[in-house]
Amino acid sequence: MSSIDLSPNQDFFNEEEAVVDLIPNDAFLGSNSVLSLLAAFDPSFSDLVADFADDLPNASGQVLVDDGLFEVNLRLADGTALTGSFDAPATLRSYADLAAVSDGTVTLSGGILEAAIAADGETAALSEFDLAAAASALVLGAVNAIDATVPLSNGAFTLDLATALGSISGTIDVAGGDLNLDLATPFGQLVADIDFQDDAVFPFTAPVPVLGDITGAVDLNSGNIVASLGPLGDLSVPLSALSGELTLANGFADLAATLPIGSGLNLPVATDIELGPLASEYVAEFVQDLEGTGTLTNGILDATVASPLGLFETVFDVVAFTSQGANFFAGIDGAVDIGNGIATASLTTPLGDINDSFELTTLAPALETPIAELI
């Protein structure tokens, strides 16, 4: 009977004896799937994980999690034992220790990010990383994953959403021909004013008493809803008079609202907006307009970025952020039982309990799927 140890390099992941050699490079930052991300650290470990995912549907056993320490004890159909452990908090704290001795410079221009980093006597350069494309793909996947109903009043959406990164609350005002954001996010307050493009026009058809069906459009660029009322002429009403709700699912936004047009008469407005690609396009163009420089000193990034919204000055503590990730994993406990091609999870996490099952045949394809599509 054979036995396979799935643990990563034990010296590397031993918190007391950790010697961390990770230096960010193009392969790491340009990775777009879980397997390619692992390959940037250790190609042999990435291959081991891929083989493990292929064999897992035929395995039985359990993965125990205690304060973020993952202990694997599985057996394949041929009797091969799969064992190993991975201490996620200790690993992230090792990365935080590395960040604390990292220095360098960062520049962003036309959506292209470049950097030169020195850490613990080693240096690395990142050249021509397309941040605009990466941000665009990330936003596309994130928007496509949203499933919520958002109330609309006087042309403004009121958000109160829970996400994997934390809560997002505040308002998104689309009246007046521009996009006004006033949001509290896990990364801080986001206040912005962005002009809509000329093609931000979404047609609709609505039934109106006496007149029958009329055609119109939600014109975000002009800040108006326009419609043809036949013999009564054309109608133009500001979006600030619009109320209803927006249902988000699978990257689409279904608007169902009413617009008062006088004397107790309301015009129903319903339209579908393919929000994912639209948001992705706006983010890409926004990032392409950014110009900035930053310095990394002992894991603290101090950056100044000029944008169409004005000048942003920010300080980002890489060490603290990585340490927060370690604390997050330290709050995970429970077990994942594996058998008959099914994984059944019973876990407690800082974001809430996870009690669910999924087919293990979906794991291998997921490892090769772009990360943005998995969010």
C-alpha cells in the first residue's frame, strides 16, 4: 500500500523555521487561475494539486480544519493514502514578515503597471503588467456573481450588500447624466462622479392606457427617460423622478420602475441591462486614465494617483493586509467529508457557517478557470 504526503515543503511552512523566498514577478501577478497561481510559487506542487484534483472523485476520507490548519487524511480507490497538512495562518504570516522587509517603486500609466521590488537581498522587476485588463476581468466576474434586488428612489439606488470581502452600503445616483457614487466599502469610502458615455442608452417598451404600447429609452447620458407618445408628441422626464427596483443576476440588471407623467398617470419602465460587460468596460477605461507613482518602504505602499476624478493619495499597509488574511483563516474550523464523488462541508468561518455539498468532478475544471470567473 503506497502513501503520498500532500503537504507543501515542510521547512518552508514551519512558522518557527520559515525561510521565505517568494519575490513577486510577472508569473505571479499575471496568473489567472488557481493552478497557474500555484505554479508561480512551485510548479511541482501545482502538478501535485492537479493530479490530486483528478483523483479526488474516487477518494474517501476527511479534511479537518482547526484554526486554519488543514489536515488531509484520504484514501484512493486503489488503497493509496493521501495525507498532509497546510497551516494557512502561519504561511500568510511568513509572507507578512517578507513584506515587512520589502522596498521598491511602482508606476502606473495608461493602465500599465510596472514595479521594482527588493526584499531580503533579492530584487525583481515587474514590466508592462496590464492592470486595466486585469481589473476589467475581475469586475466582470464580480458583477456576474451578484444576486440581489436593489431599491431605486428618485433616480438613486440604495445598496446594502454583503460580499466575501465585507459589506458595501450607500447610494449610486444615476440621475443628472452622470454616475454619482457614495459608498462605504471594505476598502474605505468611495465617493466619485463619472460621466456616462454617449452610448449609455437602453430601450424599452411599455403599455400605456388609451395609447397602447409605446417605445422609449433610458438615456443615462442625458439623465432623462425619453418616449414617443404618438399623436401626443414626445415625452422627456428626468431620471430623478424614477422609482422602483433593480434585480441583479448573472451579470444582467432588470429594471422595473414607474415614472409619474402627470395627473396620477404613471409610465411603467422595464428594461434589461447587460451590466457585467458595461461595468467592465468603464473600469478598464477608468484605469487606463490613471497616472501615478508609489514607493514601498518596509511593506508600506505610499502612492499618489491622478485620475479623472482628481488626485488620490493613499497609504496601503501590505503587512497589515496580509496579517488580516492570516487572522481570517485562523477563524476557520470544521470538516469536509469526502466519499462517493461528493464533498460535504461543515465549516465555521468569520463570514458565517458553510454547510453544503458539491460534486468533486467539478474541482479539476475549476482549478483551470480564470479566478475572476470564480468570484
